[in-house]
Amino acid sequence: MPDQKGREGMPDVEHVLQMTKELNESICQTEDYLRYQDSLNRLRDRREVYEKLNEYRRKNLRLNDLEEGYEEAVDALYNEYIDILNIPEVMDFMSWETRVNRMLRRVFNCIAEGVYIDISYMD
């Protein structure tokens, strides 16, 4: 394997990419991610339920653009889909999905903490 150190022994992009692939592999072996995949597969086996859940998720995502009446809209959407959202496989999936999203957010934040990018122009 060629030296993955760049100028003056610093890691080069290929080294960083390789480390990222290893991180990805580690994430995919966590209990949270494996259970998420398992719950997703079980949910996909119930095609109608899976499609209805995805319909709910798409609508819920669109609500993020609302400037007024957000809480009321979320409550109304929840009530519209309450039967689907209370199915044990759906609850299980959403729970594991939330855990994986939190883990990824923590990983992304950890990576971003140590990398300074000047975004002052966005103020």
C-alpha cells in the first residue's frame, strides 16, 4: 500500500477517505444500526403499512417549512395517521431510526468540531 501521508507526513485526502470508510463500517456494525435495519426490513414486509408511514413522513417533512401554525399542523397530521403510528412495527422502526439519527448527528458534530470553516459571510 502506498504511503498515505502527504506533505511533511500529513495525512492526504485518500487517507482521510479510507478512515471515513472504516468509520462507516463501524457505524454499520452498531447495535442501533443493525436493529434499525432489522426493523426497516420487517416494516417493508408490510407493504401497505410501510407506504402509509412514508406518506406520513413526507407530509411531516413538508411541515418544517411552515412559519405559522406548525404545532397545530403537526398535531393534525399525527391524529390523521395515529392508527399507523401506533402499530408496534412502526413504533419500533421509528425508535431505532431516531437512535441512528442521534448517533449520526453526534458523529457529524464531533467531526465538525475540529474543522474550522469560515462562514462569517453568512451573518
